[in-house]
Amino acid sequence: MPSCVHVGTVNPDIEPRTPGACEDCLAAGTRWVHLRLCLSCGKVGCCDSSPSRHASAHFAADDHPVMASAEPGENWRWCFVDQTLV
């Protein structure tokens, strides 16, 4: 697995701002498929399989590099900068 320096900048104790829901989809009244948690600020966004792709949009707008799955039973993190699981 490629190395990623960004994983060292995450907050392992971050709390989701909107547990169980995509923050932007809630505001827009749209639906999501799977949820991702920003490990920099706690924003919850929807995955790229969702119509609005809010997790990727959050990275593009705010440069927060690492997101974790916010789905029950999943335990993985993704670095948008390095395009790798971390």
C-alpha cells in the first residue's frame, strides 16, 4: 500500500456533525447512498455513488484530504490527495 503523509494530520476522535446523514443532502432535500466522514472537520458527506457526491466536493472545496467510511461495519479511510486507502 502506498504511503500517505496526510493520515498523520487526521483527528482520530472527530465527531460527525450530522451523524447518520449527509449534511449537504439534508440541506438540499436530496438522497444519498453511502456516507463518508471528514477526519479534519467532522463533516459528513455522501460518496461518489450518490447523486451529489458531497464528500468529494468537500475535499475539492476545503482540501481536507482524508475521509473515513461512516457506514456501520466499515472501517477504512481514503486519502483524496494520494488516491489510496490509508
